[in-house]
Amino acid sequence: MPLPAQALHGIFQSSSVEPMQVDAPPEDNDTTEEEAYIVENPTLDLDSYIANFTGLAKLYRLLYIADHCPSLRVEALKMAISYVQTTYNTNMYHVIHRKLLEAVGNSNLPDVTGGLNAGAVPLDTQWIETKSKKAALKLEKLDTDLKNYKSNSIKESIRRGHDDLGDHYLDCGDLSNALKCFSRARDYCTSGKHVINMCLNVIKVSVYLQNWSHVLTYVNKAEATPEVAEANAKDCNQSVLTKLKVAAGLAELATKKYKSAAKNFLAASFDHCDFPDLISPNNIAMYGSLCALASFDRQELLKYVISSSSFKLFLELEPQLRDIMFRFYESKYASCLKLLDEIKDNMLLDLYLAPHVQTLYTEIRHRALIQYFSPYVSADLNKMAAAFNTTVNGLEDELTLLILDNQIQARIDSHNKILYAKDIDQRTTTYEKAIKMGKEYQRRTIQLILRSAMLRSQIQVKCCKGTELTNISSFMYLRVHLVKDLKESTCQLLLLTIRQEIKCVLLNELLKNYDYKEAINVL
């Protein structure tokens, strides 16, 4: 279980690369953890977990695990330093090597053959020098090619030149320049496919920078292109749609809009989910399941998750999450919450999910309490505490918060340990609902009368120079002077229609509540 610890520096703060702020102030782009923590006993198989990722996604996740899990720190850093040597990212190599030296020095675990620092990896200065030279030569070549393309004024070549330059900067870990290059390609896009490719590149870098407002901006731009709109209608090009939905889901998750995030993750296509530089199918199953449990009601869970043929394939990758989902729906809350606690440590090692784990778990538990009590008039707190694997006093505290927040309409008999639902006057509620519905019909009818009068009289409201006429004042003027011009028969007919609609609504509500006597009086 996570334990309080000293504040740990995030992987993005420790890197020498400074993210470029685009279209949003810094406070909107930074993802900060609410509480520093360490994970002592994870059940994560690091090799199989990290094999699902490539590029910076792999490095960032390994560094995150190293920062928050002492038992996996050395192993994660060794894997990271081995992988970073396949790139041009010498700055990241220095960061990882420094962390590895600190981890090995602090572990004090002697090796049988090599002593205390046997796990340390020596700084490979030759590799750093070689890679730096190769990166500089490649950058010079790409820059020269781009200048030649610009001199020839060939848009397609210029666009590809910017993309190649952006890919190189990305491989070097220079996210700011990579984002600039990918963004500059926008001016040279000649088709919808080019625009989509540009948006996907910018989205990927913005996810690495955790610039979530920028991610959503470019997701919307990509979805506005005719190609994506047609693909959405014809169910083709699902790979692009899935990537856009996943990116939007990550952004919504980061901004704590869990229901929107769940809908985006649930819209992903399993057969077209192949972007290891961003996210894995296991992550989609994890994020989508937890967000859905925390924000969906029973009907939505059944419709969008349990009965979803597409998302079932994601859940097959995470059997524990599948069991949690079904047990929650079947109201087996004790076993459901127990399984959630078992996988909590692994959740806390996920780069994007960890800051939200505690909030999501709290929301899931509250939703379970609400659903448990919803069909009852009264409930025994002792039995309820046993069902949720907690104490009666602890349950009382939780229920008190939910009652004060108006999520449960009930009162607690603390002496007899019983939770009573508040009595609701169904008759009064029905009449209030019918009256409200009638007023709404009346409002809409007046609007229709006003519109009809304006169309018939061919009236247009225009402001003269030097005068101001607000929407409210013009509306009141027209309402007073035009509605009077309608024939009395029309008004009477409309009012009669309103009365009939109100009567129908009232009868339906009374019949639902089995109040037959009052229904006869209405008739």
C-alpha cells in the first residue's frame, strides 16, 4: 500500500527539456500530484508491462516507476538506460544514469562478485559523443533538405521536411522544437489526410508535455476534417478515430472529467488500437473501467461496458478488472472493493492514472453505497458494514457525508444502527412535476405564437444608429404588440392544447403511482 513520503521530483521536472506552452497558460498544462507516495509491494511484471510501449512513452513510464517504487527502481532504471541508448536522447541518458547511481548507492545491497556498486552502469562517454555527432549531422542534413524544399516551393516536400525534422527532434528528446516543427507543417497541408497526420503528431508531443488543452484543441481540429467525419459515419479508418478518442480520454482524465473520459475510452476499437508510443490496450481497459465505475449508473454500465462487444475485448486483457466490473453490477460490493484494493498498488504506478486513483476509488465506493441503499426504505447498518467490509462507525461517517451532499436521501438512527430513507410525498411531487411541465408547454407555446406573428407580419428587428436595443427589450415589445394581433380562436385552440397536455402528464404520473382515485377526479 502507498505510504507517505518526501516529495519526489517528477520525470518531466528532472529532464533538461522544457515544455513549450502553446495556447494555454502554464497552470492549465501542468499535471501535479496531490500527494507524494511510494509503493512498497507491487505485483507488476515489469518486463511484460513495459514491452507494450516504445519511444518516450516507455522511458517516461520506467522513470515514473523508478521514482515511486523502491523495489523496482534499479531494474526500471537499468531497462531505461538500455533503451535510451537506442535513441539520440543524450540528455535523458544523463538523467537516467544519475538516478541509477543514486539508486545503487542507496540500496546497499552487496553483490557476491562485485561489491556494493556492482549494479552501477559506468557512464558511456563514447556513446554520448558518437550519438551527439550523429544527431548533429542528421539535423544539419534535414535542415539543408528543408531549405532546398522551400527554395523549390513544393508544399508536399516542405511538409514532409518539417515532419522529418520533428521526428528527429523527438528522437533527441527536444519536445519544444519537435512541437514547433510539427505545427509548422500545418501551413503546407494540401489534403485532409495531411491535416490529420499533422494533428496526430502535435497530439502525441502534447501528451508527452502533458499540455492537455492543446491535446483537446487538435483532437477537435482532426475530428472537424471531412475525412474523419466521413470515417465516423461509415465506420472506416478506425485507427485514426481510436487514436483521437484515446488522446481525448487522456486529456479528460487529466482534467478530472471522468464521465467524458470513460466515453472516449469506451469508443476505442480493439482491432485498431496499435500505438505503443502513446498507450497500450491494457491501459485503455484500466482507464475506461475505473472511470466508468466512478461515473456511470447501472443502466449505463450495462449498456456501454458490460454489453459492449468492443470493450469486452479490452477487458479480456485484464481479468481482474473484468471481475470487478461484473461484481459491481451484480451488487457484490465486498468482493468488488477487495479486488480493487488488490490492484491499487499497480494502479499507482501508472503515469497518467496515479494522480486520480484515490479520487476514483472514493467515487466508486460512494456509488456502491448509493446503489446498495436505493431499493430500501430502511437498512441495518451492521449488515451494510459487513457487505462493505468496514466498521459501523466508519460506515456512519461515510453515510453522513453522502447525506450532507444530498447524494442519499436518508437519516441515520445512530442508537439502533438503522438507516431510514426519507418519506417523499408522491402526490405532491406528481402535482409539482405536472405544473412544471405545464409551464414549460405554456412557455414554448408563447414562443411559437410570437414566431408565427413575426413571420406573418414579415417583421425584422434592426437597431438604428446611435440606439441600443437589447434582446430582452425587443422580445417584450414584440410579445406585447404582436401576440394581441392573433385571432382569438388560435389562442383558444393553443390554450386548449396546453390544458390537454397537462392533463395527460398528470394522469400518467398518477397511474405510475397507482393513485387511481385521484386519476378519476382529474378525468
